[in-house]
Amino acid sequence: MPIALLALAAGAFGIGTTEFVIMGLLLQVSADLHVSIAAAGLLISGYALGVAVGAPLLTVASRRLPRKTVLLALMAIFTLGNIACAIAPDYPTLMAARVLTSLAHGTFFGVGSVVATGLVPADRRASAIAIMFTGLTAATLLGVPAGAWLGLHFGWPSTFWAVAAIGVLAFAVLALFVPRTRAEAQPASLRAEVAAVLRPQVLLGLAMTVLGFAGLFAVFTYIQPLLTTVTGLSAEAVSPMLLLFGGGLAAGNLLGGRLADKAPMAALLGTLAAMALVLGGMHWLIVTPAGAALFVLALGIASFATVAPLQLWVLEKAAGAGQNLASSLNIAAFNLGNALGAWAGGLAIARGPGLLSLGWIAALMTLAGLGLALWSRALERRESLAVCAAA
């Protein structure tokens, strides 16, 4: 394993921690800055919006720079953004600092994915992406709980100081171990990059990502009320369940990389189908503690098993001019799926059949993503037959 992959994972750990750690600090931020919990929750939405907007803009702006230079600049933005969060005196300043920090997110994972696939042989590209994304799963398992503990005992600014320190460390590791190449010395024109992203197969891949992860977040956003209200667990029992989910993420991430190395389309179809099946089974599993534990673990495995196949599919279909932009847009698509799923789930709770219906709604969205994957496979087969006929 190239050590540069672990350097990329270190950067992913820092960025993943800062994205999700605010979920464990909402009460402290709300009390300290004198805003409602709902307003504090918008710090999550603001971050997601910043990722969606920043990913394509920064990728286009930095397309003429060497990829290592881009990664280091993004990690510097990330570090400065977290320092700004730590010293923010009021809510508007904290929101602005969160948005600043988020700008690095999509482009880091997008460009990092391209760098990761270039570090290994062609038959190991999906696993390379998965290894980089282990930083994100480690953030869920370790970074977020540690950040919440720091915030509880030393105040929420201490968490952002700690994440900024992670950023400094990640910057140093990236500088030392990621090779500097000049493969993009003569970048394609912006028109060629946009044209590559607008290929039907790339657009289908981005839509698969949005719908697949909308299904995940339609449920996961409301996992605490599901576990306490429907399952009947105590508030204290939610944390071990989330730890179980994080373990599932780590296992699923590596499993998806292995599967996609062997058969990318089969892995894509299989993982999306598995996630839809797990989400559809929530209705029966979530009603008992043992069933809920099984559901949470299976959801973690199935959801992150889709990451490497989806990212690899978009990279392959944008091969050449549009890889950086397409890869970054796919990270933006993950965040759009987050927002769409949370909105749809909230609508079902407020105006629809309630919490127990979330599994069905989520499964339908993921099945829509699976339908797009089947359409994509049909288009690919048709293109292959056309090439054979022309030959």
C-alpha cells in the first residue's frame, strides 16, 4: 500500500471530523451563542451547501495547478476555517467560518480520489478510493465522539482547535508523502472538462449518488428519534448504536472497494440493491432492540459499500478531460443527497405517515438510483454493440 494513500486518508479524517462533529455540539453552541437548537442545526445545512457550491467552483479555479498543490491549499483552507470557527464570537461568524471550511471538502475528496487511483495498478483503483475514504469512516468512529467529549468538558471552541491541529498534521503528512506530478501541465480546456461531465453516463452516475444517499439520510438524519421513540431505547443507548453504525461504515467501505475492483458495474448494482433491501427491512427490524442493532449495522455496511463503486464509475466515465471536475461533483452529489433525504424524511414526519414510514420512503429513493444504474448498464451494452457492429 503506498503511504501516500494513508496521507490522503489523514486529510479525509480531518475533513470528515469537522463535517459531522457539530452534531454532538448543538446544545453547547445553542446555549453559548444564544440561538435555538434549530438555528444551531443550520450550521450542518450551511456546511453541506458550501460543499455543493465549492466543489465545482474550486475544482475549476484550480484546474491548472498540480494536484498536490491543490490538496495542500485545500488543507490550508480547512485549517484556517477551523481556527475561525474556534474564535468565532457570534453565530453569524461561526456560520461564515463553517461555510469557509466546507469549501475545501468536495474538491479535496474529488481531487484526492483522482490522485489515489493514480497511485495503484488499474485493478486496484476502487480499493485505493476506499482506503482514502477510511479517513471519513474513522472520523465517524473516532473523531466525532472525541470532538463531542472535548466540547462537553472544555467548551465547543476546544473541538475546533483540536480539528485545526489535525489539519496542520494532515498538511505535513500530505506534503511529505504525496508525490508531486505534473501530469496536468497541459490541462484540457474548460469547455472540454464541462463536455466530459455532461456525458450521459457521468450525469447518470451523479444522479445515482444523489438518490442512493438521499435514501440513507432520509433515515439516518432521524436515527435518534427512531431508536428512542420506535425501538424504545434510552437516550444513553443511542451512542453505542451510532458506534455500531460507524463500524459498519468502515467494513462496507473496504468491501465496496474490493467488489468494485473485480466488477465495477456488478458492485454498483449489488450495493445499491443491498441498501434498498436494508432500508425496506427497517419497518420490521427497528421495533426491537436486537433488530435495531442489526438494522443499524447492516445500514452502515450497505450504505458505504456504494461509495467506491459510485466514485469509480463517475471517474471512469469522465476519463480524460473531466476527471477532477466529475469526481468533485460526485462529492457534491453526496451532500445534495444528504439534503434531499433529510428534507423528504422531515416532510414524512411532519405531514405524512410518521417515523416508521421512513424506511419505505428511503428504499424507494434508493431503488430509483438502482433503476438509473440499470439504465446506465443498458446504455453501456448498447454502445458496446454499436462499436462491434461498426467494426
